[in-house]
Amino acid sequence: MDVGRTRELVEWAAPWPVTFHRAFDACVDLRAGLEDVIRTGANRLLTSGGKATAPEAFPILGELVRSAGERIVVMPGSGLNAGNIGEAVERTGAREFHAGLSSVVARGAGEMEEFEREVRKMNLALRR
């Protein structure tokens, strides 16, 4: 990770918040990578914990959330849906989540309505 150049990008983006994307998941050492991302000044980190999907990495994501503390928001993403969002909250302790819902929403006609239904289901699951 090029901390210096990424820090410049974060500074250029000010005053808008910056989310470091899932390229983080390619880090050999996620804990060291987290410290690098924090040093860039990014506001949040979108990650699946180095795995293909977040549910595969709930324990790792929980460690990253705890290590980050208040220094950066660790935002689990990839593979989250109404069926596993409650477990994601419990097992990671994260406060923000990313859900593109590509695993549950079919492409094509009615895609937006299906997406909205799934978001409503996730909202209900989170309220429980």
C-alpha cells in the first residue's frame, strides 16, 4: 500500500470523507494493513476481512473493528443480506455495513424493487 500517495488523495478529497476500498483485502498482513490505512487519514475501510465474502471472515472482521477502535470505521461488506446481517452485527461489533446485495438481487426487470425489498428486510433484521 502506498500510504504517502493515498494520504495525498485523502487530503485532496477534503472536506469529503474517504472510504478505502476492498483492495485492502489483498494485504498479506491485515493488521499491519489496517494501521497503514489509518495512517492515510481515510475515514472508513470497506473490507471482507481478506476473504471472498464478509460472512467467511466474521472473526477477523471483529478483530479489525476492535483494533481500529475510534480511529477509523471498519465497514464489513460483500455477501451481507437480511439472512446474515444480525450475525454480522453480533460477531463483528461493526457499526456500519455495506450491502450491494448482488448475491440476492437478480439483474434485469424489477431489480430496483427487489433491492428495496431486501433493504427493508435487512432493516427489520437490524431492529430485532
